[in-house]
Amino acid sequence: MYKYRCKLVRVVDGDTADVLIDLGFDTWRKSRLRFKGVDTWEKRTRDKEEKKKGLAASAFTEAYLNMNNGEFTIQSYGKGKYGRVLAEIFIDGEETSLNKLLIENGHAYVYEGGKKQIFKGVDTWNAYEVSAITTKGQPVAGMLKIVCPCNSEFHVESKSIKLYLNSFNMTRLGSTAFDCIKGIEARVKRDLDLLLNTDTTVTFHSVLDYENNLTFQGYSDIAELADLDKIDFTSFKSDASQLEGGYKPELSNEIRFKSNLLRSNCRVTNQPDWGDVFIYMKGENLPLPDSLAKYIVSHRTVSHFHEEICEMIFTHLTEAFKPERLMVACLYTRRGGIDINPIRATHSYLIPEFFTNPKYTISKTLRQ
């Protein structure tokens, strides 16, 4: 843990700010701070009540950080999974941090992110607009499958990887198409491994192999198990209180449910992200389909990354039902030529091979 002097650039929201960090010797670095241990309500949302709370939290943070002409001290806890500096913020002479004040004044709640990992999993990215050329100028095009372990400390932002992959378009790699493909795979893996400090798997698919294009089997659509027309959907902020137990399958103590009701918002752009969620659970207490439908819909105005939504659903189901086994997968529709498919599970064997094995591709859902 290190302490640094900072100058405020702008407040992003109640728990996030862009700052200049004093590294010494007249050297400053612009960074984004994520306030450690707290989460505030979103201000970019259509939910009027949440928006009101989010704006109030941002105003509180703005006032605090400008108490000393926009200068303050942070205690750094390194970078989080998404590349932001995790920090506790102090104004000179003040003993209580901004982090604690946000909670004490009702502008935030305690949030430790993925501090205790209760799951295994990967994030499988499919990039459909990948191309390079051989040394003779022959174009090579296809789909790039990128698999990143969920325990990676860092995470790549989707727009940046799109721009990075576009940089290959006129890059000459190898004298044959085969050599060009291997060159793309090697370079992308090298760069991602260095950036994320992890071990990714990168595979270029130039043709669709139908025999190895797989998806989930045996999952029942919630819309066929619950009469959605009779449900009052009233909560749109990741509301775990919507979950109710008591479902009794006929033949076993496990469920395989799927739903296309998942919709959340991008944390950066606030644009909608659409997805299908697949849930496997085994245990003594199982969720009623109608309650699960209400819970999935409750993410409709939440602004988080795809991976965070998947982990949020996994965590809420774990806390509510304490299952023996659990798997949650979110297959999001593509945006910018890339679709992102996070999966989290209590046991590694619950993760289908088509997520992790290079030779397989994930069969697209209707909206993908």
C-alpha cells in the first residue's frame, strides 16, 4: 500500500474519479480511481429514484474532493480487475476517508467486489472482424476465439481490443494463409498475456465447423415454465429479494433453466447489452421459475460489465439458495463485432468444453 498526492480532473460518479497522481520529480500520471470497498448508485439510468441517489452521491464526492482546491491524498491498493486504481481517499487533516463518509451519509453501500472468489470460470470472447494479409498481400479473415481465466487480476476493455484487432488489417504476417493465421494467434496471445498478466487461449477459426459448433442442451426456457403475462415486473435494479425458493422438479433436485430476458447496460457508454442466461443448479432449495424471471428482468437498468453481471447473478443465487452445485453463463449479443460470454461455476467440470477448448465454437443464440 502506497500513499500519493493527487489532483482532481473530474468526478465520474460517486465512487469513481479521474485524477492526476504525483509520482515525484514533477511527474504526474492521469489515472482513474475506483474507491475501495464501496459502491454508489448509478446516475446514468432511467430509474428516477436510483438516478436521484446517484446524482446525490456524485455531488457529495465532488464537494469533498474540492475541499482543498481539488488536492487530496490517496492510499493505493493496486489496480483492480478492470484496470482502475483501488484507493482510499483523504483530505489533509481529516481522519475519516471519503469512502467511509459515503457509507455513513447514505450515499454508498459496502462492496468488496471479487475479494473472495467463490467460483471458477472463463470469459470467452468471439471477435468476428479479424483479418490480416500475407507477405504477398493475400487477405486472411475469420473469427478469433479468446478465452481469459476469470481469476485474471486485469481485464481488457472491449472497444480497445476492437481497435487493437483492427490494427492487423494491413499487417503482413507469413508467406501463406496458414502462417498468417499462426502469426495472428501468437501475437494476440503474447500481447494479451502481457497486458492482463494471465494465460489466455487464442484460436483463429477461418471456417465454421458445424460438428464442433456446440451449445447448451436440455435447458428449459423460463417463459415456458412461468406465465410471464401474469407477472408484475416492478424491480429493475438487480433485486435479489425477487428470488423465491420451493420449486420441486419431478425427477431430481436440479434445474436447467434458460432465458432471453437478460438486459443490462454498459458501464462505460450506458448502451444496452442484451443476453441469454443459462442456469444449472443442484440443491435442496431451488428457485421458482416466476421468481427467477422477475430477478433476471431486475438487471434491466444496471450498468456493469458483462462479467460483473454474470458474477452478480452467481453470487445472488449462491446466497439465496446455497446450492450444492451452480453454473451461470451469460451469452451476450455482439457489439462492435465482438460478443462476450462469461461463465461462472462452483466446479470446473460444470463448464462446457465449448467455452474453453480451442477446437470448439459456441453456437449462436437467436439474437447473436
